[in-house]
Amino acid sequence: MISHTVPARVGILGNPSDGYGGRTLALAVPRFAATVNLEPAPRLEIVAAAADEPVWGSVSELMSRVDREGYGTGPQLLTASVRTFANVVATQVDKGLAKAGFPDETFRLTYGTTIPRQVGLAGSSALVVAALRCLAHYTDIDIPDEVLPSIALAVETEQLGLTAGLQDRVVQTYGGLVVMDFGEMTTDARFGVAHGDYQRVEPDHLPPLFLAYRASAAEPSDQFHRVLRQRFEAGDSTVRDVLHHLAGLVLEGQAALRWKDPDRFASLMGENMRLRRQLGTVPESQLELVDVADALDAPATFAGSGGAVVGAYADDGHLERLAGAMDAIGARIVRIGPGFETEDDEGQLDLGL
């Protein structure tokens, strides 16, 4: 059996300028992850996790879940991954770099995930990246780390028609804390896809970070990004100016890390959210997470596009107060960053996860 596990991620600075030639800084969160397995089988199968089985208690439950989580499921994502990878193999075969015959192969793909659905932690892209890693392993095709995110993005944009950027796939491919610059894209001659400049940086001088999410605030991110794209392409000056400033925060964040100034870095997270609010209408259920953190002097910003935020706290007492306030609105909170990579770490604060 071939198995690959890919972590969730939180966007800290610059998001969502990745889709507009900007910069972002994001952190992988192994506390939550998606795993895809590939094993030989007499026919090609994609086995759904129980949570993705199309079963509902009623029509109203179906409507509620679709409105909250969208139509995308694990089997759809893995099916699109296989289809996209078949194109990759065909290209490699044409160039004499891979064996022929992949379309006739049979195998079973199974998957599982602990990433909360549609709260902005990149659960969909984690499944796609894990599936592509399995398929690359299976076919013995070496895909460079800088290239894999672009192929993963094509799965969702070209096969499923979703609007998305490269950030999630990059940090999930590289792991750790990653700075991404999409200003000058380079086309890989072998695979024919473009990529930016990606660098892992030491996370040791980040402020103490927490992740809070609220399942009831889950919402598909595609609609927000679709409207943002329309406004950008229409020349909306506010959108273009905000995206430019968001990209600039990444440079300031890098400087704060170099100067070992976690307080300055934390203030940039608050500034990131102030700018993010100007990009479009966001549900109050998501903004409330930020407002709760702000009320307790904990700078926070959206982890992605959904019902999760990443923020900075001062000490354990501060975090306990945040945990109580988040619990009061139905949100759950965990520590993330260096020293809190897995759910089994001592000192992990976990309200019901």
C-alpha cells in the first residue's frame, strides 16, 4: 500500500493575494490532516469515507449541508485528481519520460481526514495533494515540490471549475512555515505549469499562535473568491489596492521574524484582517470569531475563507480566557505552531476536538 498524509494549513499574512501576483505567508498545521491510500485492486475504485456518503435525514438536512459545505466530496476530488494525473502521465509519455499504460491501470484509493470541513483550513486541497503524491509514487514519476501545487490547483480549477489560488497547495506540499512570492512566475519545461518562488522559513520567532474554528460558520469559499475575481478583473480600485497592501505585509512579517519581534508580527496579523474586511461581504458568524479575539487583545485574521481564525496570544492565562470566550459562541480552539504539531503533544489545549 502507498500512503501519503498532508496537513491542514492556516494563512497568516497576505491571503488571498496569491491568486493575483502577490505574496503570502502560511503555516502547515499537522494537528489536522488528510490521508490517501493507494493499493492494488482488480478494478479502479475510490472508496468514500463515511462522512462523504450521500445520505441525509431529510431534504432540509441536504439543503442545510450543501449550503454550509458545498457539493464537493472526497470521491469527486479524488476522481478529478486521477483525471488530471492521467494528463500529466500522457505528457510525460509523449516526452519519453514515463511508461505508457497508466489509463489502463487499476487500483483502489481510500482516504480519511480530520480536517474540519469548509472552515478555511484547506481540507479539499489536502486530499488532492495526498492523492497526487500517491499517484506519482505509484507511477514512479518525480514531481518537484515547486511543480506539485500547480498540478493540484489544476485539479480544482480545470476539472471542478472552482476558483482558487496556489497558496494552500504550496504550504501543504512544503510543510512548516512558507513564504510565497507569485510576482514572477516561472514555467517548468518538463510539466508545462507555472510556479512562484517558495521558501521555507524558521517558525521559531512567531508569537504563540492559536487556531479557533466554528463548524456552524462553515461556508464554501468558491463564491467569495469568484466575486473577488470578478471585481479584480473589472478593475475595482479598492480590491486592487487592498491586495497590493496585503502582499506588502508579508515582507514586513519576514522582517519581524528576522528581527525576532513576535509582537510586531502579531500586530501585522491584526492589520491583515483589517484589510481583509475590505475585500467583500463576510458572514457575521465568521467575523464574530475575530471580534471575540480582538475584544481580548488577541490579534487574529482569517485562516482562509471560512469559519476559522488564526491569532496570537500572550501566555497560558490569556489563552484560557480566549478559550472560554470562544466556547461561549460555539467555537473550538487549539494551540498551533512549534511544539504543538500533533494532538498528542503535552500541553495541547483542546476544547472537545
